[in-house]
Amino acid sequence: MSEFDIIREVFAPLGASAREDTIIGIGDDAAVLAPPPGAEIVMAMDVLNEGIHFPVATPAHAVGHKSLAVNLSDLAAMGSRPLWFTLGLSLPDGDTDWLRDFAHGLGSLAAEHNITLVGGDTTRGTRSIAVNVCGAVSPGRALTRGGASAGDIVCVTGPLGEAGLALDALNQPASYSQAEIEILNQSLNYPTPRVATGLALSGIASAAIDISDGLAQDLGHVINASRVGAVIRVADIPLGDVYANRVDEIGYETAVTFGDDYELLVTVPESRLDQAISAVVATSGTLVPIGHVTDGSTVSFVDSNGRELPVSGGFDHFKSN
Amino acid sequence: MSEFDIIREVFAPLGASAREDTIIGIGDDAAVLAPPPGAEIVMAMDVLNEGIHFPVATPAHAVGHKSLAVNLSDLAAMGSRPLWFTLGLSLPDGDTDWLRDFAHGLGSLAAEHNITLVGGDTTRGTRSIAVNVCGAVSPGRALTRGGASAGDIVCVTGPLGEAGLALDALNQPASYSQAEIEILNQSLNYPTPRVATGLALSGIASAAIDISDGLAQDLGHVINASRVGAVIRVADIPLGDVYANRVDEIGYETAVTFGDDYELLVTVPESRLDQAISAVVATSGTLVPIGHVTDGSTVSFVDSNGRELPVSGGFDHFKSN
């Protein structure tokens, strides 16, 4: 199956339901696109490599979903509306079945978010997926990492740590029931980009980031960019059922340090917290306060008694009590 | 060297000389960009994989140049002005020297074309470079593959085939002098994206494509998209000195079928050919007529006597006489 066959047969349908602002889509040297009048363009590129970002055994449909989801998550973290994406796909061979499943996973999520595939490249190589997404935001309304102020409330948009437990379950399947493993794999393979939540928080939140590298590390990016500190109440971090059932045993370390959940971490001025929660709930999302911003320069994680928890060597000994 | 170290130390300088239309560049979840008022956005992504698109021994500086050049070539083929790019870089390890040389090659070409790195991803994996470029074009002025009409003149912007000879020289170094090998490697490793030429031809040319897969194949894309045919006078195809010195021996096959030259193939209405050539020469480029568009549906390659040359199995027996 040649590169041109792949483009035509598998990916052309993804661009077929083109947005009206797609003047020229797949099939020329480049796409030609009409940006929304007066809007700013938001752009991000994330790469997923087999064996690094997803286990080799990951279903192709999930790889398709996730490769777009992690990028939509970046658009969400900026409070922007998805527009277009390009795809750079390296494959070891013309594995038609893999490719069709991949395209279905990618296409389903793209349709859900009304984002159109407008071009890219399919080529031979170790399996690797590069996706470049573009979104739109009203001028000056993009959510950044740098806007948090002392007193702001730190919130997350959903449970953390289940993607991390999914990898633990790969190594120790006997520790989990089959039903639990399915729930965890869903979290790992099919993260939900919080696009509607990000849009709802545009103009309300003071800062935002998506949690791809773990709460601790990504919160670190926010406090560094904002030149503030933060205190996180570990017991307030939302957990899924599988995690909650074993948190007494395993503690909060995975929820705090493991990434791949793609929830948003946002800061909201305290006076606008109710407004923020209402706006998010109106889009069927959730917004859970887990701490606050300080005028310091570091992050403290505290237990329910306000006692600071030890943080050493990447939270190696991070436990809830 | 962590991903964050790589981003900061090597790539941040590439985004430092940010264009004024880069509102937020490297360092947040996504870039925020102000599109030129009233312009359309042109977007393309090409991926280069080590061992597939460039030999393993290729200097990192050349890989950096070429990974951007092949994308700028797509912007050129649309007649658009470069604006921004993102970079998805997979590396087997944190090879700092390789990375710095790569960044220098990339940065030099970026500076030359005033295109700014605004984001991307650096990660572990088999060495692979995905670049997504954005350009601007006045509404309706993009050059496409689909605008050629019968009677138009087919032109190319420079010599073809030397990138192909460079690979031949890798396999048969004894057939070439050291000076010739250096010239050929320059053609292969440092293709010149014809950005100024593409811009000069916007509004004049009827169709354009960049020659990445070879004249025969890329001209095929133009005639299919335009629903026309073409006749190419093989002896008029411009050749570099190294190629010209052995064309009697090796024929035109490499110039016709091998890609990687990244010259533009354009069609120009006959009445505007002089205007097109003048516009290109004014940007220090060249525009060489090599044939014309017909009302057929196939491409013929003819010798200097107008006799059709045999085309069999991908031009296996393609000779000049």
C-alpha cells in the first residue's frame, strides 16, 4: 500500500466533512485555511512514540484517539476552540488493518470536537504519531501558565492517577480485577480532553495547564511561570473508584506524580470560584478545589491535618498518612 | 538531559527573535499567534525519519536544515509567506552535540526566511523530525495543483537530479571525484526552498507543486488535479554541472524520476511567461520552460526530435537517446 493509497483511502474521509473555514484541505502541497475574523490562533504539537508513550499492545483505535486527545488537551488548557489538525504518521509497514482502526479512533474524536484533518504526511519508520492542532481564541483571552496570583484557588477537572495505575496493572495484573483493569485501561487509552471546560473557564481562570507530566511537575510549571507558590491538600485530590479503593494502601503518590490523565489544572481567583464551578458544571464538567496559590515560590503538599508531607526524590515516599 | 533542559537550552533561542505576530511562543501548553489581518493561513507537515529520508551518516546540521527546508518548500509551492513552525523531535538519547548542530542548521534557515519556532515536542524515540509550518497568502491567491490549462507552459525553478546522483555516489563513490561528491551532497543535504520564487509567481502561475517525489510523479499530481495532460521536452530539463557531464552516459532518468530536489514545478499561461520569468529573475531565481500542458490526460516525455521516449516500469529504461 503506497503513501498515496494510504492518504486517499484512510484519511481523506477524515477531511471530507471539512469545516467551512477549510478552503483547501488534504491533497495539495499544503492546506489553505481561513482563520476566524479577529481571532488569535492557538497551536500545539505533541508526538506519541510506540513503546515510549503507549505500550506496543495498545489497540490502534486507542492510539488514534489518544494522539489527537493529548493535543486537544493542550488547546483546552489554553481555553481555545478546536479548528484544524495535521498528522505526521510513521509506520513500519502498510498495515491496513492497524491503519483503519487508528483512523477510526482518530476520526471519532475529531468529529466529536469538530476539528478537521487538513494535511500531513504518512511515511515509513518506527511507529510514531505527530499531531499539530490549531484552535481559535478571542484576542487576549488565552489561558496561560503565568497568570496565577497569591490567594487564587487551585482546582483540577477530574480524577488523577488512574492512567498511572493502568501501567501498574500491566506489570502486576494479579493485583486488579478484570473489571478494574478495563476501567484503568479506558483512563490510559481514552483520555478525555477537557475542551468544553477550558472554553468555559476562558475569561474566568487566572492560569491553566493540562496534566500530562503529573500534578507535581505541571503545577511546578504554573508556579514558576506565575512566580508564586502553592499549597495542595492531598486528601482533596479527586480519585476514581479503582484508586479510591486502594488509596489507604498505596497513598497519593501516583495521583500526584504520574501524568497521562489529561485533566486540567487551573487557578481561579477566590471571588470567582463559584462562577467558575457553575460555568464548568454547565458543560457537564467538574471543577474540584485542591489547594491555593501562595506568595511563596514552592509547592507544599499537606495532609488533612495541614501537616506537610515529605517530598523526596520525585515523591518516592509519598503516602497519604 | 531532560526534555525541559533540551527545550530551554537548545530551542528557546530559535524562538527568541520572535515575530511580532507571535503573542505567546515556546513555553506554554500551546502558542498563541495573530494571523495577518485578511490573510489565509497555509499549513503543511512533513516528517523526516533517519535511514528513510536521510542516511544515518547525514550531519546533524544538514538534518536540521533539511527538515525545515522540505516544509518551506511546501509553503513556496503555494506561493505563501512563511510565518511560524512547530517541531516534533524524537531522539534516541539526549545527544547534546547532535542536538546543538541540528538546532544550528534549523535556526540558520529559519532566520533566513523569518519563520519562528513557536512550540512542539522533544521526546525519546527513533530519530525522527516532524515539522509543521504555517504561512500566509492573500485570499484566493494560493497556488494549487489544480489550475493548469491546455497551452500553459510547464517550467521548473532549477536543476533536477543531483540529489539522486548524491545517493548514487554513496553507493558508487569511485564514479565521482571528491569535488563532485561535495557538490552532490550539498544538493541532497541543503536543498533551497524556493520561497521567493513561489511568492513572485503568486498571481501569475496557474499551478505549482514542489518536486519532492520526482518530476514524473509530481507532474502526475498536477495533471490529475487539473484534468489535463502534458508534454515534457527532456533535453530542456536543467541539469547541474555534475549531472550534465555524464548525461550522455546515464540519460535523464534520474532527473525525471528521482525526487528530493525541492525545485518547484509550475505551469504559467503562455501569455504571461515573460512576466513570470522577469518576476522570478528579480528575486535572483530562475524559471526554465521544459514543456507545455495539453488537453489530454497523460504525460509524454519527448526527445529533441519530438519523438516520444519509452516509459516503462517507472522509467527504468529512460535514456536521452
